[in-house]
Amino acid sequence: MSVRRLLIVCYFYPPLAGGGVHRILGFTRHLPAHGWACTVVCAGARDYWVRDASLAARVPAETEVIRVSGGSGLEAWMRLGRGRDEGRRPGGLFAGLRSLSDWWLLPDSYAGWSRRAATAAARRIRQGGIDAILTSSPPDSVQLAGLALRRRFAVPWVADFRDPWVALHFRRPPTAWHRARQAAMERAVLGGADLVLAASRTHADDLIAAAGQARLEHLPNGFEPEVVDEATEDAGVPAEAFVLAFTGTMSLMPDTDVLLEALHDLLSLRPEARRRLRAKLVGPFESHHADRAQALGLTGIVEFPGPRTHAATRALQRRADLLLLWKPRGAGYRTMVPGKLYEYLDAGRPVLALLDPGDEAAELVRRGGGEVLPPGDRVPLAAAIERHYLAWKDGKRSLAERPAWLAQHARPRLAGQLAGWLDALAVARPEGAA
């Protein structure tokens, strides 16, 4: 089998961590089995506030990694000695500067990095052997790097959207002019790409009418099948405790505080549960969450350990008696399907989600046998947790079956699907193209 090479441009790649890392890491791990070697142009190894050094060991040795350090607003802030407390989202002055950057950095504060990444990618393309390009966002500016490369080189380009265009859907442009410029950038990307990928079906449906001449496909997020050694894994919680677990970013998620209030109400009703119930919220968080937990008398019951290795996080998911899920609120987030949802379902533990009932993520939770409650309401949340706790206390630990359809979301299978599309693009590439 002849081997082709895919050039991937993305900001987030190990040892950087966070939800955006695993999709691209999965591509580079599993595409070679389908005849596609990978070259990755990514950020520097310390250019983000969340890192997981253990993920670097999962990068295949044959993957060519080209790191482009510096150039983003966040990296500049960190270089000044700010934001080094991994696991706590930079706030205060940084948040104010980020809002101001919306006025002059388009499409986002990573625009400088993306221009430098495009230069590094162009240099690698000129060396030869590149059969296709894939850019993955956020940040949105990465897609502009892909557009620039496609205009310079006759190499097929895939624009992969893990989330919708952030500045239009998740953040409010400061003026009508800014909105128009952001929309024009998005249209240029959709019209210039040979293939557009969307990680959620809802987003794919939204893009179909706006995708110009590009072909559009839904390629969902997924999970990494793992061989689990139950004898050695350590979830970091007492064996005799009833464990609630949330894994992932808690930044900009008010339902974190809703959970704290629900636990306060439950423990007021059942004070004996203070000895048995533990909530472990693993991932990047904002300091006010920990302050709120302390104010509600939840010290020793709720823990914010910050980010942990991916292996430790998966172990906690498998140990938990109840897995909790929520996401940022707002109309812009209706397309978002948190990547951890597939890991939750793979863990085979009950899932309790605070989601709008019509969301795609809510549908997947229900298809997986989980329960969906309205976000922002602590009363039904406290009642649901109490129900699971009492069943556990009576020796009836809740069980959940891993849904059969989840196999379609295993990353080796998703990589094979992507490889098929890349093969078609490579075959259609003009002969002698650079």
C-alpha cells in the first residue's frame, strides 16, 4: 500500500491538553493504518495553560511534528509570567485584554500565530511529499492559514470544525463591521475548502446552506478504545465512597455552581451523606468555583484537583457512581457535543446531564441510557443525585450498559472514514501539483 502524507495545522497538540487535543491526536494515531502518514504544525510545548505530558507518549514516533512557538495573545501573557497556574483559567486583567483584542485582532488573538504557522507549513509543502492539508479549529484563525495555503499550492484542503466559528457563535462581535468581517472570513473558508468537516450533526446541518462549493461531511468526535488494567488503575477516590464525577473544562459554565448548590441542599436534607458522598470535578476551573464550594460548607466533599492525566481521568470515569455533564449555556452552544460524552458512555457508568432537551448532546445522552435535566435548576438535580445515592446506599449501585452504537465513534473507525475522503481528494488532485 502506497503511503500518502497529510499536513495538519492545529494549535493544540500534545503535550498541550484540553478537549481539542484528542481529535487531532486520534487522527495522527490511526490514519497511518489507512495509508496516511502525518505531519503536524502546532503550537509550542508550553504555549497553553493546560498541559498533559503523558499525552506526548501517545504521539506515534513516525509523526513529524513542527512546533511554532509564540505569536498568540495567551502565549504572550504566559511569557510575562501570568497564567502559569495550570488548571485555573486566567481571568481578571487577561479577560479584559481578551475582550479588547476583539476590536483589532481578527478573527481572534491567535491570528499572529496562524500566520507564522502558515509560513512553516508552506516551507514544509515546498519540501515535497504533501498530498493533502487539514486545518482544525478553534482557533478560527487556523482556518485562514489553510485558506492561504490552498491559494498558494495545488494541494487539497480539508477545513475541520471542532466547534462553529467562535467569534460569531460563542462571542459577540463588538460592532456590526466586526460581525460582517467575521462572517466574510467564515464564508471564504467554507467556499475555499475542498472538504468541510463538522464535529456535530447540528453544526453540519447549519453549514450546508452556507458552505459554498465545498463538500461537507459530519465527522463526530469519539473515544479512544483502551485496554484497562483494573488491578492498577487509580481513580484517586475512596473505595467506600459514593462518587460524583465531572471531567473537562469548567470555565464559563455556570452549572458548576448549580451542582454545588444542589449538593448543599442534599446534604442539608441528609447530613449523614457528608461521610459518604464525594464529588470530584477534574479539569480546568475558575477560582470562584472553589470559593463557592467553601462558602457552602462543601470542603472535604467537593474537590477541584485541576487537570489530571488523561489516563487518570478515564479511570475516574470508570470508577464514578454517577457521571455529570453540562456545557456553556446559550443559543450558540446548541451545536456543541462535548467530546467527553463519548468517553462517559464508553465508561459504562450512569450519566446525568444538565442540557436543553432539544440539544444533539441531550439526544446522545438519552440514546446512551442517561438522564437529561434542565440546566440552571438545582432542585431536580439534587433530587436525581439523592435517588442514585439512596440506591447505592441500599446496595443497588446503578449500572449502565455501553450502547452498541458507540462502536461507530471509536477513533480508529473515524480515522478510516477520514482516510477514505482524503483518498478521494488525493486521486482528484491535478497531476504534477506542488
